[in-house]
Amino acid sequence: MLQSNRPPVRGRSEIKAAYEGQVGGSLRLRALAFKAGDTIGYIIGTYHYGSVSKDIGKFTLTLHRLPGKQWLIYSDMDNLNMTHQSQRLPDRGAF
């Protein structure tokens, strides 16, 4: 998982820990492009929260599955569009 202002996170337990303690909201995703084959798929899109319709960020989601099995997230990357200092996430260190 690759989030804005945070180091990469890998593995089920690390991803779970990265989300723990975060305040959830009504995340809204909008797909700009997507495609799926037998075992690989992707979605490229934008996102915002709540009833505000202005996108605040963009994402890519790569999916993988074994033939006939369920889709699993292979990679998830998002980052913010905002540049105003007051709207930036706190710096969590460099990679």
C-alpha cells in the first residue's frame, strides 16, 4: 500500500496496522479507467469524501486472482491533489 506522506506498507498485518486508528469517512471513488483479464485487473480513479463532489486525490488499484478464485488487491496507491499548506497531511517522514 502506498499512501501520501507515508512509507510503503506490505503484508496483511502491516496494512491492517496502517489503517488502525484512522478516522473513517464516507469515501467516494470514481473510476477513470479499468480493465480486467483472467488473472490481472486494474482501476485508475479519483476520490473524495462525503457530499463534497470535488476530487481531492487519485488512486491506482491493481488486482490479481488465481483462475476461478476471488479477486485480491495486489497493490493500492493513492495521493492527494491538494497543495495548500493548511490542507496537507502531516509529514510522516521520507522513504
